[in-house]
Amino acid sequence: MAGLQPYVDHRVLLILQDGRAIVGTMAGYDQKSNVVLSDSKERVYSIEEGVEEIPLGLYLVKGDQIVLIGELDEATDKAVDLSTIRAEPLPPIRY
Amino acid sequence: MLIFSVFKTLTDQRVTVELKNDLSITGTLKSVDQFLNIRLDNIKVLDEARHPHMMAVKNCFIRGSVVRYVQLPAEHVDTQLLEDATRREAAAQNKR
Amino acid sequence: MLPLSLLNAAQNKPMLVELKNGETFNGHLVNCDNFMNITLREVYQTSAEGDKFWKLRECYIRGSTIKYLRVPDTLLDAVKEEQNRAREAGRSARGAHVSGAGQRGRGAPQRGRGMVRGGGPARGGRGRGRGM
């Protein structure tokens, strides 16, 4: 089974269908891959300036909106200076 | 269901998953479920310079519904067996 | 922790709901079900472009149209405590019926916490705003 259990209580990166990237601690999930994130922050990418982090707090994301959930390697993540990263925002899902 | 079985035989192989947001991710297939949700280990994003978003991500869960293609390692897919299994499944379905 | 336990515990609490079309709704949760259909009261609705606002006394939102919900941070601990209590109760009274979900959150209701915006600067277009 490709369950989400290994990600519980870990810092994760969530990519949504609209292209948003949200980091947070996975507090829980269910059968439909609805996900609860605590201490979550949106990472807003742009070409003009570095990555902006916007605190979002406690978030419940519907499963059908989720594209990808990645486990963040915290050491690697902390070593990255987000203000130096310039990139297009991820595109939204197009069917 | 058949494709689910095919994916299960490919666990621990390197595959490339192209998503419907045009992101391509290569990784070791760790598991699949009946929705064709996929778990990949040791991932690498194609064109990392353009997509630095996943820099600190080593393994991930991909929702089956957003997968466009999965590139399979040809040497690990027995296409003859797959054709036979497909015919058998189609025959079983026609009987009902 | 199940997402639906969190939602159940959010009754009477303020929340922000964004729909798939980018519209947002700020209000207090009145009721919810397992499909995440919800009713909110004292609602501020914001258009996807962030340029139009409406005030609704009450509204119903179909669960399938929701993108995400933002709830007060304090709910996480409330739900965890509730689950611990339920587990303890289950241990001491083995065999007794234990209902995990459906418990109301405890303690003083959290008013505001900046969850309700009474208008303000426009957000980014196409629902790609700041979640607030």
C-alpha cells in the first residue's frame, strides 16, 4: 500500500492542484488522502524576488486537491537560503 | 486491476513519473495502491534548475489522479505476459 | 489524527474556507458531516479576485467544492487531548462504547484570532492569494 503513514509527524512539502507549495507537519490523514498540516507555511516562488514564506497555521487540505506529498529532509531544507531561490511558481494541473 | 499488478511487480525499479503539471520525477518505486497512488524513493526532478521546489525532498507520495505517464524499465516488463493477461481479463469480462 | 475529527472539533470556531473556484468564506462553523459539507454562520465571502465582498448570515457549502480549510492552531492540541482522554476511558472501561469523533472542543471559544477579515487589500488573482 502506498499509504501516508510514514509521513505522520514529519515535515512535508505539499503540492496542490492550483500549483501552491505548502510546507508543514503532517498531523493526520484519512482514506481519501485528506491531510491535516500544522505549523504550515505557503512558499511563494517568483522570478523577480526570493521565495516568500507565508504562515498559514493549522490547515486541512482536501485529498482531491493534492498532487504530491514529499518528505522534507530538514537538514537540507534548513541549509537552503530561500531568499536566494528564484523560480517560476509550479503550474496548475491541466487535464 | 491488471495495471495495479504490473506496478507491483516493478517495485524497487527506477521509474519516471510525468505529472499533469508537467513535472517529471524519477525515483525508485516503493509502493503502489489500488488508486495507482505511487511512492518514490531517492527522487530526482527533471530540469532541477527550473524546478527547485523539491530540492529538500528525498521521497514522495504522488496522487494517482495527477499522473500523466509512467516510464517503465522495458527490461522488467514482460509484454508477452501482459498481452496474454489482458486478453484473459477481456475474455472474463465479456463472459459476464 | 483524522481530518474529520479536527473538523468536528472546530464546531463554533472561526475558520476560513477556500473553494476550488478561489472564493473564500470566513465564518464560524455551525455543522459538518463526513462529506465535509459544512454550514457557517456570520460569513464574509470574498470573490476569487479578492475585489468583491459579501456578508451572509449563514451559508451551506458542499464538501466536494472545497479546496482547503484553515482552522485555529489551538484546535490541534484540543483534539489530541480529546483522543488521549478517549483512549484512557477505553482502557479503564474495556468493552464500553467509546466514541472518538463528534466531541466538541473544550475551553473558552477562540474569538477572532485574525481569522475573519472585514475587507482590506485585494489578494492575488485567480485564487492564488495568501490564504487569508
